[in-house]
Amino acid sequence: MDRGNGVVDFGGSGPLIVVLHGLMGRATTWWSVAQWLTRYGHVVGPDARGHGRARRGGPWRTEDFVDDVAELVTELGEGPAVLIGHSMGGLHAWALAATRPDLARAVVVEDMAPDQRGRTVDAWRAYFDSWPVPFQSIAHVRRFFGATGDYFAECVEERADGYHLIADLADLYEIAAEWGRRDYWALVAGVRCPLLVIEAGNTAMPPGQQAELAARVPGGRHVVVPSAGHVVHDDAPEEYRGAVEAFLSKVLGR
């Protein structure tokens, strides 16, 4: 159910579980995960600002995204929440846990590193420029993106001339550019709730950082899924599910 303003209620009852998507994504990219995740609690996913059906416009600082999630958890009144984030969403999840520990019960981070300083969005520009936009159909989207076709099929909308990404590329470049200018280890140091880090075996993140991320949080756990690319929950759904369910069973006592 769409709760409005880009917030999707996937159902379930019990502890609040908030799923946070990555850059270019939207809440509905979590649909397949939500089908089993609702066994563990009430699953809600917001579209991050500038994505999906959420409000347009910045500012685009990490802290602004985190404030949006904090506002959602507070409004729902069901916290503290288990925060499950992919890539950008993982950053927002641990940042919320560090700055608002009263709102975070546990955190799952999927393939995101705390320090990407020096990286630029130039390579991304070339990749985005290669897209045959507008796509002619959803089938065209799926064929172009191959293994991640189902994921990207959730991230486009139909317009008069075909299918386009539901986000402005200029905004996405600005969001990602911040990751190349600063590191987030200070926020990692503030996390005190249980933490699971799931790293893609074929990650593009700086080596060793995700293991270090887990090691710096008391009781943090690090899992590598060898066969997976960046979107682990789509590339290796059974391995992802097994890791998350084992973590939630311990955290929630289920």
C-alpha cells in the first residue's frame, strides 16, 4: 500500500522494519525482499528525496536524508526500527543509528563503504550517457540491464516518448559527489546497536572497508556473498535472505 509521499507500506505486524533503497532506486525495489521480511515485522519503505514519488529538490546532504528517515520513524510511532539499507540506504541507516540511537533497534548494510574520498562521478556520467533513453518498454529496460533488469524496471516511469528514470541525473550526481568528498567513519563510531554488513563478492567499494565497518561496531557481523554484484538482494536472493533472517532471528528473538 502506498502511504503517500513515496512511502510504501509492505504490510506485516510487529517490530518496525524500514527498508532504504540505493541511489537511482525507490522503495518498490524491495518488493521481493518484503515478501518474506514481513514475517519479522511491519515493513515500510520510503522513497528518498529526489527519488521515486518523494518530494523533489535538495538539499542533498547525507544528514538531510537521515532527517527524513528519522521523521518517518517518529511519525509512525512504532520505533525503534530495524533499518535495512542498500548502498546509499545503508549509509543512511548507520548514520541514523549513530545520530538517533533512540530510533534504531538494529542495522543491515548492503554493499556500502564509509570512505570513498577521491572518487568522482565522471565514470557514472559515461555509463548513464550510454543508456538508450527513452527505453521503448519495460521489456527493453529488463533486456538492457540484464541481471539487474527487474531492479531497474522499478525505477522508470512511462512518459509520452517512452520510459525514463524516476529521478533527475543532475541530482544523483550531486548526491554521489558528496561521498567522494568526505568519509563517514565518525558516524560508524556512534553506532551501538547490532549491525550486519553484507558485502558483494564483486563489489566496487574500496577493499577491506566493509569488514572494518563491522569490526568497529561492538558485535558487528560481516558477510561476503561471493557470487553477487552490488545489488546483493537481487543477485543472490537466497544468500541474502539467509544472512538477514539469521540476524533478525537473533536481534528480535524470533
